[in-house]
Amino acid sequence: MKRSIGLWEFLGFAVTSLGGTLLHFLYRWLGEAAWIAPFSGINESTWEHMKLLFWPMFLFAIVQSFFFKDDKRFWCIKLNGVLLGLVLIPIIFYTYNGVFGKSPDWINIVIFFISVAITYIYETHQFANKTTPCKNSKIAIAILCIIAISFVLFTFVTPKIAIFKDPLTQTYGI
């Protein structure tokens, strides 16, 4: 299982999908515990749904990296995948809502799974393409860590902009 890219990426899709689904409910299941808030969805804002993709994907990438040590492009491909997934969620969500109006919950769930699927399909193609460039994997790791810090920070110090606004309660953050 060391280098079967398709199997790894399918496993990543499964872990991210299941992990994101669990994280959607974990904050409430744990009595709104502050320690889980940076990693779990705390409301129904678009930002919180992006968090549901990021954390399982990031943690899976850390595990996967031990099996892909010899691929110098690994962290660059993972960064590109994470960025793609994080951009797809708001693009699809706001496009859908702009065209059709408010989306039902099941559409939001579908948007999450579509974003995860496209992300892992993209990564699979990038791993298969041996010419995918990576100038510096340490920079890719640093950017992923900055994204992680942003999710933690903005959980508690939430900017008052639309992507952070809970459409159900009209509030921001915790």
C-alpha cells in the first residue's frame, strides 16, 4: 500500500468525507466544548463548512506523508488539493444560492462531498503527472500550518464578513 496512489486518494476521500461529517456534529455532541471548537463546525457558516474539509484532509496528509517520503512533490500537491477544496466549497455554495436562492440542507451536504471528491481526483492526477512542479515543500507545509492557525484563530476571533456569518442565527463565531 506504500505507493498505490488511487487507493490512497480513495482512502483520503473516505476519511475526509467521514471525518468532515463527524466534525459537523462534534461541537454540539460534546456540549459546545471550547477545546473542540477550532476543529469542529460551530455553526452553519460557509467558513465552518470549509473547516470540515480542512482538518480531516490535513491530518490524513500527515499520515500519508510517511508513506510518500520519497516524493518531493507530496506537500505541494497536498497544498494545492487543500486550496482547491477550500475554494470549491464557497464557489459552489454561493453560485448555487445566487442562481436558485437559499439551498436546502441536503444541497449543502452534496456540495461538501462534491468538493472533497473533486479535490482527491485532482490530487490523483497530480501524483500521476510526474512533471508536477514543486519548488519548495517546506513553504507548502508552512502555508498549510498558516491555514490551520487561521481556522483556530477565526473560531474565537471571527471577522464580521459574510463567509463567517451563520445564515440560521445571523451571528458570527461562537
